[in-house]
Amino acid sequence: MRRLLIVFVLAVALLAVLAAPALATRSDANWRPALKTAYVFTYNGGSWFEGTGDPSAPTLIGHWADWAGSDEEGDWVPGTADPIPANYDVVMQLSWKEIGYWEVAAFSDAVLLDLRIPEAGVRLSKRQSMAFWIGTRLWDKYWEDATGLVLVPYDPRLKLKAYHNTWLAPLTGKNGIATNLTAKKKLPQGIYTVYYTETSVLPVIVLSLQDPPQDKPVIIWPTGPNVNPPFTFTVGPQVR
């Protein structure tokens, strides 16, 4: 039985490797958040973060949507995060952090994204969204310190490092995809509604230590479309 399990896991790992030609490229140069830029989560109800201070190693500041309570069905209802300053650039972002380069790189082929923000004139199909993966990069000490997230293999004998596969869709700035912009190429002040869907089409392999601890990889099987509830973010007055 154990031999069959090993063959099975290797087969799934091979599937991830075979998907590699369409994946984001590997890079030794890691990504750092730009200053005066709001990175809006594709989930978390309109939460966003920014980098301040040293451009080469910015301090991350989170602007989280609080929780307004629960609805009639008992589900939590998000509140609103701080407004994004009107003079900031705005980027939609998603990041998958895990152990093993190929296991992480495969995520961009395994999970396909749809994005619509009508007020900004943004509509990205699954195919179009694939162009915004910036590459699979080392989850280095900067990111560990900045986020407090340290990933280790479930088996210490696995000499594999942690990586992140990051999706960045710029609404403004260079190569911005929003069409409803001010004369300064920023989003006008107002409320923006985000419609976002993830569609799983290939299994995702998790090699990091989970809670409770496991003795084998965790395999997340495709489940089809996962439609996130629409949420909003607000662009407010500019700041210095």
C-alpha cells in the first residue's frame, strides 16, 4: 500500500512539472512592493496593504476590512478598510506561498482567475489573467520578517526551500489595465466593486508542515469554480 502511495504522489508531482512550460519564470531577483501603491487582496473583503520606508526593503502596513457582524444566515459580513489615497497606484494581488519550486510554480496553471471591476473598466478572463503572474521567487528572509510567515517542509529530510508565486494585476501606473482614470492616470475617488473567481483545474501539492502535523504531502484536488462574494474598496482623498 505504501509503495502505491509513493507512486501516486510521484505521478501527481510529475503532472505539476509537465505543466511548467506555461508557468511564470524563475528569477533570482525577488519582488518588493512599490511605495505609494495599494495592493488590494482578491479576497478579504477589500483589505489592502502598502510598503513604506526603504524602497529596497519596505515595511508592510496592512489596511484590513474589519467585521461588521453577521447576516441572517450567521455568516460574517466584512466591514470597510481604510480608503486608498487618490494619488496611489492600485494593484490587485494574489500570492501562493509553499515549499518546493515546482510545486509552487504549478499553482498558476492549476488555479485560473477571473476579475471584473466595472467602475474601473476592468474585465479579465482566465486566459488574460495568466499574463499577470510575475514569476516564482524565493520566500526569503525579507518576506518572513515582513509577514511573520515561516514555511518549513512537513519532513525535515526534504531539502526544499519556500517560494511564492505572485499575481499582480496593475489597475493604474505603467501597464495599468483600468480604463476609467483621471487625467493623472489614477482611479477617481469613489467605491469600486470587485467580482473575483478562482477555478481549480489541476491538483495543488502542499509540502509545508500543517497543523496537525502530517506524514505525507497534502494534495488539494480541483473543485471547479470558487466564486468569491463581491466586495468593495474605496478610493478617497489624496495624501502626501
